[in-house]
Amino acid sequence: MTRRIRLKFFLVSAAALALCFFWGYAGLPAFGHGSSIYADIVNAISVPQRHITDAVTAVNFDIRGFDTLGEEFILFTSVLGVILLMRRTKDEPAGDHEDKAPGRKVPPVSDAVRVIALLLLAPTIVFGWYIVVHGQVTPGGGFQGGVILSSAPLLLYLCGSYPKVRGAAAPRLIEIAEALGAAGYIVIGGACVALGGMFLENLLPLGKAGTLTSGGMVPFINLGVGLEVSGGFTLILLVYLEELMEEKES
Amino acid sequence: MIVFQAFILLFVAAGGTAVVFTRDATSQAIVVSFYGLLLGIMFFVFQAPDVALSQIVVGAMALPLMIMLALARIRKQNRKRQQ
């Protein structure tokens, strides 16, 4: 493709994009207006009916809990996909390729990075669990807390070494935790059916709004999602690090 | 409030442009991390703290990490091919 054709192609598509953009833009509600009826209803019922002070969590894990089940399994499947793609094949056995690239040296981690990562490690784990268990009270929940938790092994890698990460987060253990978290969601939903309710119907006592024990089943679902998400992201990190380490160890 | 909103929108626009104009992939991963943080602040300023949290953990941490790890793996593969 010559430069001229490319330029023409760009101008035509840019004009089409601009047209669609301004057409759509003209149809938007005015700035700060245009809340939907659904939003008004959710805002009105989430505290009196569900005892959940975070309306977003009320929608995600209670009113439309089934949707979130699907979303959780999107992540589960993508983690599976990454592990499948990165698995070792027969023609690349473990640890026998030497790093022959001349003059290649991995730069040492600076002391400042080590100290900061070490200081952040414990607060990160506490903060991650805090976000997971407070999903029904304040913004956050299993997903956000789970990703924060999975950054702990990364910090450990920054301030320590890969074998330390493997020691603290054994892949087999993480796999089990992830599977338990994913299965927990379905088990909770199935338990509701077994008890005579609908799938994921909130049957537990709802508790006092604004406390840790409020929201009935929601904290338990959040705990499962937290396990699943933190496990999934940690597994991806481990799989990649494993790949990159092989070279250095040999 | 409106001043904050205008400011953060400008910053987000500048951040997005900066991501596009960074040509080196490794630097781009770091710039995109800052851009993710800016988007998180934007959601917070527009009173969506839940989305802000998700945006910060995904955009500022998970996405750049995945890009970095993938780049490292591609580099390793290229080296192997050269040998």
C-alpha cells in the first residue's frame, strides 16, 4: 500500500468516524442529567430491601448475581487459556537452554525498590482482604480486592526472588484456591435451590445495614470471587515468571 | 467540583495522547499505567468509586503487568530464534 492510498483511506475513515461521533454525541442527555429509572429504583431499594449500603454491590451480587457468575467465569476461562498457551511442549524441555546472548545481564533490583516493596507487602494483603470483605458496605468487593491481593506475590518478587514467590504461593495451592472460589459461587447458588429458593436468591438473614455481616449471602459470594480473582491473577503471574526464570536458573 | 471535572478530563485527554505518542513498547506499558491511574481518578471525580477501584486495579496494575510479561516472553523467544 502506498502512502497516498493509505492517506486517502485514513481521511475517509476519519470522516466517517467523526460523523458517527458527532451524531451520537448530539443524542446524549445533557451533562449531569439522564439517570435511568433502573438506577433510581436500585438507589431506593438497596438499603431498605437488601441492607446493602453499596448500590453497585447490591446490583452485582444480589439483584443480578447471575450476570456476575458469567463474568467470573470469563476470567476463569481466560486464565485457563493463558496457562494452556504457556504450557511446556515436548520440544522445549525445562531448564536446559542456556542464556547465550552476549553481554546480556539482568540489572540488579535497587535497594529503594526492595525496601518499598517489603514495606508495602503486609499492608497490601490486609488492604486486599479489607476491600474483599467490605464489598457490601463500601465501594469495592471480591474483584477489586482480589486483584490487590494478587499484587502481593509481585511485590514479593520485587523485594525477594522467584523461588521465594514459589515458596509463598505454591502453584498447586493457588490452583485449588482459584477452583474453590469459582465453584463456591455455583455451590452457593445451588444451595439456594436445594433450600427451596431460586438460584442465588438471598436467603440468609440480611443483618444490619452498614455492618460487616449485612447483605446475607453477598459477603460469602464476595469471598469466593476474591479467592477466584486473586488466584487467577497470581497463576498468570507465576506461569509467566516460570517461563522467564528457566533461562536464568540454568 | 466542575473545575476538578474539567481538569481531570484535560489530563485524561493528554494521557491518552501520550500513550499513542510513546513508540517504545516497554515505555508505553509504563505510560499506559499512569493513564489507567488518571482514568481511575476521573471515575472518582465523577462519583463512581466502584468503577474507579476496578479501573485502578485493572488499568494501572493488571494491564501493564500483562504487557510487560508478554514483552519479556516475546523477547526471549526472539533470542532463542537467533541462536
